[in-house]
Amino acid sequence: MPPDAASPPGARRAAVVANPTKHDDVAKLQDAVRTAMAEHGWDEPLWFETTPADPGAGQAAQAVRSGVDLVLACGGDGTVTACADGVAGSGVPLGILPFGTGNLLARNLGLPLDPDAALATALTGRDRRLDAGSANGRPFVVMAGLGFDAKMLGESSEPLKKRLGWAAYVLSAVRHLRDRPVRVSLVADGGPPQRLRASAVIVGNVGWLQGGIRLFPDAEPDDGILDAVVLTARGWGGWLRLVARVLLRRQAPGQLTSLRFRQLTVTADREQPWELDGEVMGGTRRLMIVTQPGRLLVRVPDPAAG
């Protein structure tokens, strides 16, 4: 199916890849999905559940091999990323049923967060071709990060996120406000190295973070380019100044450095945790990030449908 094309009429079949940890009643979810698909003229869906060993990539790839017309990622950003890896390059579009805390890809694409509306969009919308990225050989579709943001994500437990939502990340972040920045070297597209002190290095395929923060004003998920920022702050005062400047979209010399690239190598002077789309990957001193233009089809609302 070509990018930005309306879905063809007629009976089709979808596969659902659901993260069971994000749902209190999986059977109820299955019934709702089957009913909605029948109402929209779709056949009985295939159903897969993620596991700790395979968070969605294998199930999505299996669905593609089964010849489905659509794969539905049903969970948080980690599930969406894994399913995107399974369908990328196949020509089969990815629909998103957002059940996570951040739901960053859904928010940045203007997808409904209500489950019923999100399912209707997935079944009746149009396909948009998006870029993806890889960091140390691992795929991401929203963001990758080294340092502060990975620490924040790693200490936000699932029960706390269910109770507090994205505010759970704020509580986790407070524990690391006084952490000492690391020295990093960044080489973008083979250019000269930039040597900076960094609390965090964040790479984005989209612009908006939780809480309505637009960290990457120029980021578009289909422009063939990734954006990065190096954030430098320490203590309450330093972080408050930095956040205020980001929110007001003001220059923050010495605290925020931006760059755009197709390939980026980040080297730190000591090991730091790193994350992809909200999932902490472990520790590393080196990130190698590459843009993958037009790698993914995602089902988005069709403006022609009102």
C-alpha cells in the first residue's frame, strides 16, 4: 500500500499484538476488538500476546508472514517500538492502541488516546510513512537517550506509573537532580567532534515529550533526519533554569546544545544508562545512532473522514 493512501474497502484481516501487563481484563479487550472489527467489516483478527522474552517484534513479524493487512500494537511505547521493528519495511501498516503512560508516538501523530476512537482510526484511517532510527543496532521510533532520562525511566516502577501516570517520572527524576554531568564527544555525519559536558543526550524522531514539552521544535517524523539535544544541569536551580528556557523556547547557552543528523556517534567518559522509547537497555559509554528514512507505515486519522 503506498504511503498516505486511504484504506481500501472490503473485508480484511488484522493481527493484534497486546501487552497483557497493560490490561486488567484481556478477555474484555479481545471482545471489544472483535466487535469493532466486525462492525467495520474486518474479519476475525489474529491475536498475539507479548512476553518478557519477546516484547512484540517476533509476534508482529509472524503476523506479517501470515498475510495480514494491519498489525495493531496494543500497549505502551515499548510495545509500539517492538511491533514497529516487526513490520518495518514490510509494507504492512501499524495501528496503535495506546495503553501506556507516555504514549509519545500516538500523541505526536495526533492519534486518539481513547481506546475505542484509536481502534476506529486504525481500521478506517490512512497510512503515513515515517522514519525510524537505530541505536547500537536496536530500533526506535520516538526517542533514544543516554544519561538522566534513562535513570528517570529506570526507577519508575510499573505500579507507580499506573497510579500516578507521567508524574511518576517526575518523582524519579528528583533523585538525580544533583548527579554530576559526564564528558561526551559527539560526531554527527562525519563532521568534527563536539566535546561537551552532559547530564543527558536525547535523540528524537518527534518533537513533543510528556507534559506538553516541545524539546525538538524542528523535528518531524518523516523528514529523513533525527534531532538531538545535549542537556547540562545540576541541582534544583540548574534544572529549573533549563526547563524554563525549554518551555519558553529561549536560548540556553551552556545548558542546551542542539544538532540534526543522519548518523551520530556519542562517546561518554564513563558508563551511563541508555534507553529506547521508554525502555532502559542497560549501560554503555558509546551510542551509534543511524536514521532509517521512510522505514515504517503507521495508520493515522484520515482528514477526509472528518
